[in-house]
Amino acid sequence: MRDIAVFSGSAHPELATEICDHLSVPLHPVRIQRFANDCLEVQLQANCRERDVFLIQPLVRPVQENLVELLLMLDAARGASAARTTVVMPHYSYARSDKKDEPRISIGGRLVADLLVAAGADRVLAMTLHSPQVHGFFGIPVDHLHALRELAGHFRQYDLGNTTVVSPDLGNAKEAAHFARLLGVRVAAGAKQRFADDRVSISSIIGDVADRDIIILDDEIAKGSTVLELLTRLRGLGARTIRVACTHGLFAGGALTRIGDQPDVLEIVCTNTVPVPHEERTPKLKVLSIAPALSEAMRRIHNGESVSALFDAPTVIS
């Protein structure tokens, strides 16, 4: 992999370092400075000419700062004559802005995709986009991975003979069904209605949850309102034990503490697509690494191999 050059912005350097360790390549330094007028300047401090450049930068808090860093890194790579530049974006926060559901609002997911392409992105490697249509917002190839195999590998350590995977809403039911097949268990889904960013209602749950062990599966947890509402509904239906799983653990506004304080929640599992500060972690939290999956995808992209083969894993049929 001598023609590869990997750089990271300031969003998640720990993940970038772990990815490079798996690839056995160096993580090249990036100089980021702020001028007196508050503008940023970025310099990639390694040769990019005719090299396969990978820029690792999830769009996490502070999202706008990290987005501008990424755009400037893309522009720097293009100006340095990179042969190809791939954005490794484990979390795309603007994917939630995927439709015009109110008058006169912007579709941020599409706009930011256009900005990345205009800045010089040739390819995107993403993980668990919020909705399928976001994939089509990009006018360049997108390799869309998921973390279901990593999550399933963790939960196989438990006795799953009486387990049901529950999706908080019907929009995530397909992923929940896939996850349930990996584990060989049943699946259920909630009928959710969102009234505001932090106010939701789950009117019913479709599927068998009474006297069963529950794994709540969602793509991301931000304020935790959906999970807390679902917990209330599950208790009313007589669920036995509850574990919570997601790919992107954003845990904004104390969500991790609020969920962890629920006595019937045994465990909260997420991946490291988003950095969770150590001072905010609770004893119930388990963070799984997706660095092996991302590094293997990067290796396959670099070598011109199939990335879809990463999804070829045997399923467990009950």
C-alpha cells in the first residue's frame, strides 16, 4: 500500500490512528490553524501527488467546524495533484436532513454532498446513513457500510433463546430484521410519530415483546427521546430485560446518563463512529470498534477489489 496517503482532521483522530494501525500505514500530519479573522487554513503535511488519498473525518460536534476542515482538506488534496481522494466519513450528521417535510426548508444532506463533490471528493466511504435516499445525494461513488456484524458479534455472547430485536420505528425495521436474522431471533417494530427534535410518541409495537429479552436497535441515539419513549411502551407490554444498541452514539444533552439510569436497561452498545468522551461514559456503555471494517474497505478501494464482499457473512437461522 505504498501509494496510499491517509490524513485526519480533528474530528476523531483516535479512530484514524486505529485505522492506520490496521492498514500498517502512517497517519500523515495535518496542520490546521485559525487566523485572527476566525478563518481556518489547512495544510496536508505529506506528499499527495498521484497518490490515493484518504481523508478520515466524521461530521460530529462541532459539525460546522469539522465540515469546513474537511472541505479545506479536500481542496488541499486536489491542489496537491492527488490521483484520487476518498472521504472516509463514518458519521454523516446532515443525513437527517433528507427531505422537504415543511415549507421553505433546506435539504442539508443533499447540499453538503454537493459541497464535498465541489471541493474535490472522488469517492465517499460512509457508515450507516440515516436513510437510504442519502446515498443518492452524492454524484460520486459511495461505499455504504453498516455495523450490524460488529453489533451481532457482541450480542452472540448472551443466551438469545428468548430474544426479540425491536426497531423504534418502521423506517428502521428493515435493518432490524437483518440484524435479527444475523442473531437468529424474532423482530418487532414501533409505530413512531415525531412532533419535535426531542418529542416523539410510540403508539404501538408490532411484534411479540411480552416476557421476552429485548435488544433495541437504532441507527443513532442523539437526545435519547425515542429510546426513553420505547422503554415506557415496552415496560407496559411486559418486556423482561432490555439492552440498547446503535451504530452512532451521539448521546447529546446527557442522553447517555438518562438511558443508563433506567434500572431495566442492562447495557448500552454503540460503535466508535462518533467519539464518546471518557468523562461522559457510564458503566453500562460498551463501545465497539469499526476500525477493522473501515480499514478493510479502504484496502479494497485502494486495490480495486469488491467492497460489497464485506457484507458476505453467514446468517443464523432459528
